[in-house]
Amino acid sequence: MHRECEEKILAKIRPESEEKDQIFKIADDLVSAVDKSGIAKGMVAGSVARDTWVSGDRDLDIFMLFSPSLPREELEEKGLFLAREIALSFNGKIVEKYAEHPYINANIRGYDVDLVPCYAVSDASKIQSAVDRTPFHTRYMKEKIVSLSDDVLLLKQFSKSCGVYGSDQMTGGFAGYLCEILIAYYGGFFECINAASKWHPGIVIDIEKHQAKEFDDPLVVIDPVDPKRNVAASLSATRMYEFSEYARGYLKNPSCEFFRAKKREIFLRSEFSEKINERETIFYGISFDTPGVIPDVIVPQLKKSASSVTALLERNNFAINRSGYFMGNKKSLLLFELLYDTLPVIERRQGPPVWEEENSEKFISKHLGQTFSGPYIREGKYYVEIKRRHSTAESLFNSDDFKQSGLGKHVKKSILDEYQILKNSDCWTEEFSEFLYEFITKISPLSEILLDADKKR
């Protein structure tokens, strides 16, 4: 039994028969085209196959299952060739993409279609690539959630509204398959939300009770078809607890607001500048060409780079409020909000204890005649007051110290080719505007709903 607001939402997000007929027709046509090739069998995968897609979503996954005896190189070669041929025969606009191996993405009759080659292995334990699991996921979940599709729809829409839907590296949230497992495990939307409101570190969900590997992720959900895989591996701790808080808020005050799609907001340059002035902090951005590698590779490198540069700034005594990163189609950005960006020229540096004779002699020899003051002794240790290596953040960003600070491989290559140091309102570009809005107005999903409700009173 669903609540009144849930029934209202379902009436909006549950696909009507006409929408189902359209997507099933193109799915059948594409599967038939794969079958007619004689070299692979076609299969509809993903939410369309399991009847768990939200109305308006136009994503369609078609898997092309090849013989397991085919060498990997031939799978990629024949798979890409067949995918291109089929997409072109449907007048599709083609883009080659890459997961564990290449596949074709195409816009066909207004649908975003992925044509993915994989091996038709007989058992999930015999997979030769990660995508080989997907057909098993499809078959397993079709049986498990046949009577729970509405609950899956509610959970997906709830997650989207919360801003935690999407297992891509930038979102770090819930995959559609994860939503389905949670509904199957808990037995419904309300049961899932009730459990999630109490989530804490160490939660393990193993629907088949066959876990064969330990994980230290925030949430562990053992794949029903692969006991050594955590389906929730991409879920960050932040997203997990945002969802938990959101669930708690919904249980206390259920309303349709918890299912409404959030409006994408942006800052104009003038608005961004005003916000910086209000905060009285200093923003620095490192902008560079987005490397031509898939997001699943680049985003972790951006995260690593932002963390490494934050540590570099702190080692050089620049206090940071927050940092962030963004991957755009053309440009990427490492963003740092500093409490100050200028330091005195003088820096006091501590040396060894006086009783460490050898180290003391080295310290004195290194600094003698090169200081403002010292070496001198204070409470048993040597000190010197020397010229600071970088007295401004801009000097640090222009230095080799920055370029060698532990940047991700592809990020570093792009930065070494060319990068721009942006300050305050110059950090704004149209491509970065939505990211900057989210950075400045950072608020938990539940707090945002409570704030909006407060404004309406």
C-alpha cells in the first residue's frame, strides 16, 4: 500500500502503455537486427528489460552476445562493426564509447541507445569482462521484482530528487540496479526508506547470502550474481548519508516535495562575484583542457589532484575553507576557496633538538648566513626565520611545486600542456556556472527542502 503522495507521483512517473509500446517496438527491432547478423544474439538489458524505467527516460541498452570462444580482440572488432552497421541501418548518429571494452552509443528514433558486445557465458562465474554480468543481472532481477516495479520507480525518483541517483564517478550515487536490489531485499519502497533512515557504517546487504569477499566501502551490497562484487562500490559516504537523512525527513513529513526534480540553477558572473564578496574569501581556479579519456578515468584523477593541491596549499600555510573539482566537455576545473592568499615574507622553521649533534650541525650549516634571524635555540630546539618560498598563493600555483604535487596522470599532462590560474570572479565561465552555484550554495538535500518550506510560510 502506497501513501497518497506516492500514488500521485506514480501516476506521473509510471510509463503509459503508448510509451511502453514505442520503446518495446524499437527494442524488438534492434534485437532482431542483432539476431539476423548470425554472429550474435540480441538481448534487451537494463531498466527497460525489467520494466523499471521512469517515464520520460529514453535510454535503451541492447546487448549483443557473442560466443565465449571468440578471442577478446575479435569480440571488440566484430562487436564494434556489428553495432555500427545496425546503428547506421536505423539512421543513428554514432559515438564510440568505452567501458571495459568499446561499444557504440547512438541516437535512434529519439532514444539514447547503447549497443554493447559481450560474451554469452553460461554462468556468471565464467565472465570474461565486466559487461558479461549484465545479462545475468537482467534475468535475475526480472524474477525478483516482477510485482515491485512501482516501488523501484518510487525509489529511483526519490533518489533523483535527493540528487544521489547515478553511479558515475562525478555523482557517486545509486545505480538503477542497486535501487532494484534494495527494493527486492527490503520488500518495498517504504521498507527500504525506513531501513535507510537508520543506515550506519558497516551495513552489509547480501540477498543471496553468498558473500565471498570483504569490502570496506560505506555500504556493501553483494551482487546476487557475483559474490565477489559490491554493487554499491561507487556510492560515496556523502551520498549514502545524504540519502539516509532525506529518508528520515520523508518519514517524518511525507510529501510530494521529496520526489520533485530539482531545478538546475546557475550563477551569472555578477551573482558569483557578489557571493564571493559576501564570504570575504578568495577563490582560485586551475582551468585546463579536459583530457580526452572517459569520465570514469578522469574524475578520480580530478579528485586526487584537488586533494593533493589542497595538501600543498596547507603545507605552505594557506588556510583552505573548501575545495572542489569539475569535469566539463571542454574545460575542467580545480577550485580552492582560501581564507587568505598572502602571507608575510618571513617564515619560522623548526630544526632538530640541540642534543642531536650531527643533525644540529647540518641544520646550522644549511641556514647560516641565509636567514632573517638564527639559527637560535628556544627550549632545546633550533629555529630559523627565513624568507618564505611562496608568500602568495598565485606564486605557488605558478611553481614547479604545484606541477609536481601529485596530480592525476592525465590531469597532469593536460596541465603541463597549458593551464590558467583564475582568481575570484574570473573563475566563472558559462561551462562552470552550475558547478559554482552548487559549490557556493552547498546544502544537504533535506535541509534544502526544509529551507524551501520555511520560505513558503
